[in-house]
Amino acid sequence: MAGAARADITPDPAKYRVPLAGYGARMGKPATGIHDPLHARVLVLKDGGRQLALITCDLRSITPELKRLLIEKISAQGFTADNVFMSASHTHDGPSMYPERFWQMQFGKYDPAIMEVMSAAIAKAVAEAVATAAPVKVAFAETTVPGFANNRRWGYDTDARTAAGESPLISENLWLMRLDKQDGSTLAVLTHFATHPTILGADNMLISGDWPGAFQREMERAFPGTVALYMNGAEGDQSPKGAQGDDPFARVEDFGSRLAKVAAAAAKDLTPKDDLVFSIARKMIPLPEFNFPQQAKEKYAKYLDAAMEALPREVELQEVLLGNTLLVGLPGEPLLVCANEVREKVQGFPRVLTVGLANDYIGYIVTPAEWAHGGYEVESRSYYGPNLAGHLATQAAALALSLK
């Protein structure tokens, strides 16, 4: 059984002061309007007494507060932190939504009223998905989409990388799941692809979903009446490539619609079947000791005390098994090499996909080699040292044992 629904979670900049999270260069200035709305999209799976809510949001990241507020509103329907999986597209043009001073210093003042409005809208969509759940058929597809991403870290420490025989890892894999109603119409399409939504820059002050917003809209046009959910992957070092257009918003539409055409073609060429096994596992795991690069200590000295106050000592790790595909939700921005490390350590599943920006945000997730290369992702957004990727991959492997 499955149900799907969509919620508009766009904060009204005429009613609220809405700083846009994503670029510190905006200096916490509020949005001046709305270019395109932000949505949360909900897919509820039910099998006997078990249920699972997959929720994707047009936001920079998910916060523990947003998940807590949502669960408070849907707990009467049997949902807990264990069977609700939330991920963000990582648009840099959604609201700053962080109660901690550390994040507000970078992205702007937090307004709890916005969180209440967004969580209430998502809760309503969850209720709609539960109420309309019906038998479905399911199919999966995986396709290669070259030319849509660059490795943005390859400009850092290039001589050392070349001497070490490294080559840039680039995201070219798109995975999807299509769910059809018994009458043959499509209920929902869930997609996974890894790259940053950074076609819009810091000069944009309009609320927008960036290219994932355009991608989901185009997918819903390709499958009328459907709900199209997008999960970002290990996007930490992946930047969008090849967007065409006379202005940034034209390039957003071009990139999103071209990627959607490839995804829709793969989704249409499927024969859904009746059976689907799904499982979910979750645990709180300890994090490594704080370890800030020396460059960060020097460059962002005024942030360090606030960072120590705000950053968690443990974090949520969550995994979802859909058929033979295991989704490993990591609470930050993994580099693509981290996804490879997760695949190497999580054994026994035909397909393992890393979902970034899941349930929380703890910065970039890097390896020792990438830590040594420095650059923005290390010097400005890495808080737990060079071994964070390996630590999370090891914890993910242990958690996956319960789903075999």
C-alpha cells in the first residue's frame, strides 16, 4: 500500500522576515519575494501493521527541530522518529531555519513561527498520504546521466592530486522508483541524483527550489497527477554542469527540465510489479571529537565558540531498504568518495545509495585524503576531522546488518 501527497512549505516574506540559508555572503538579509514555491513531498508505504514515511523537502537541510515538530503532529497516526525519513534538496534559496546561534551568525535570524507553519503543512500532507494509501505496483530503474555534474574540488591542490594519481569523481548515476496504482496510473516517482543546487548564486534574494524544484515540476508534468520526490546524494563536491540560458532562472529551468527528461524516459520504460519489501532502521551514533582545520580556526575565529555550543556530539543515522536498494541517510554533505566508502563497507545489498542531508546537518563529510587537500569544504564546513566519512561508513555497515 502507498499514498503520496505534496505540501507547500513556502514562508511568506510579506508576513515573516525570511533570511535565505546557503550563502554566508548574503549576510542574513531577508528574501525580497518568491520566484517559485518550496514543497515537501511525502510518500507513505504501508504493509500490514508496518509503515514508513519518506519526506523530501525543498530546503537547505533538515533540522532535528523540524523533524521533532512534525512527529509531534503525526504521532497519533503511528509515526515516530524511527519510521519517518526526511531529506533536503539542499537549495540555497530557502529559509534559514536554525535555532543555534552558530548557524544564525552565518545565515540569518531564526523565526520559530516559520518552523511551525512548515511542520503543520507537512503533517497535513502525511495525513493525506495515509488516508489515500492503496495497493500499488513498483518498479526500479538506474541510468547514466553524463554531463550534468562537475567535481568542484578538483581546482584545489591540483598538483598534489595529479602527483598522487588521483582523478576527479563525477556523479553520473540516477536511480528511481516508480509506484503505480492498480489502474495503471502513476502515483509517485522517487529519484536520487547527486549534485549541488547552486545555479542561483548569493545575489539571488528570491525564494526558489533551484534546479531540483524545476526537476520535480517537470517530472510531475511528465506523469500527470503524480508526486515526484527528489533525494540528493553525495553532493559535497558535485556542482551542476551545462545549464543553458540568458539568466540564472532560465538556466535553472534548463538544467532541471533536461535532467527530468532523462529520468522520465527511464521511468516510463518500466513494468511495475506487485511485490515490494521495505524495511527501515535507525540509531543515534556518537560523533568523533571536534577537529577544526587550522585554516578554519584562523579564518572563522569568531565562530568557534558558537560552533562548540551548537554542533552535536551524537547524530541520527537512518537507513531504508526498498526492494534490493538500500538508502543510507547521512546527516550532512558527503563527498562522492564517501559514497564509495559506504558502498565498500555496507555489504550484502545489490545497490547501496548514499542520501545526503538526511534528518540533520553536521557539515561536510570528508576522507583523510580530501582533508589534506583543504579547500572550502574542509576549511569552512568540516567540524569532526578527516575520519568522519570512515566513521559514518562503519556505523552504516553495522546498522545495515539489522536489515539483511
